[in-house]
Amino acid sequence: METVEKKVLVVDDEMHLRIFISTVFETNGFTVVTARDGADGYAKAQEFLPDLVTLDLMMPGEGGIKMYRKLRTDDRLKDVPVIIVSAVEDKTFSHSFALINAGQAIKVREPDGYIEKPHTAEKLLAATKGLL
């Protein structure tokens, strides 16, 4: 029986972090596609249909919050696990997310995982393990 590689979309504006995160996943048997902002990330998510997304919040142009809302309201992508990987503290994000969500007609659930930068390969893989 042939095993199918899981696909991960890595969205981060910092090239060294895209390389680090994608290398962690690739060396652990995942197929990886990267994007440098929310607009590019959402377009690639629609095309690539990943099994998991890692998403930075603060990026120039279309940031992570906007992309996250798009993922969660897209019928083909709404159930894809998303791990936020950000320099913003978890509790600050949770508070901000609740405020942003409160002002929206369509409420979206919180991300499936949250990792504060700086992160390690072990943290990424541990967060992923429970989701895939």
C-alpha cells in the first residue's frame, strides 16, 4: 500500500523562516509549498489544497488574519488545520482575535495551534502531530 505524503503550506514574509519551517517539514516527509504574504498564501492554498497551513500574522500587504478568515470561510479549505506561528504572544492574539471576530457577521473558530517565535523544529512537529 502506497502512503500519500501530507502537504503543508508555509506562509511567512521572512525568507529565513520560510526556509527553516519548510526544511523541518521536508526532512520529515512532508511536501511543502511556501508563500510570502496572505494574498499569495490564499491563492496557493486554493491551488495546492494543503493538509496543514502554518501562518504568520504580521506580514506586509495582506496579513495573516485576513488570510485566516478567508481560509475559514472557504468551503474547500475551512477544515484544514492552521497553526499560527507568530512573534505576537498567544494571549495577546487570543484577545485580539476575539475582538476582531466579535465585529464580524460570520464568526470563525480559533486556530488549531499557536506557536510563538522564536520556535524550534520540535515545537513545530509536536503541534503538527496532533493535527494530522
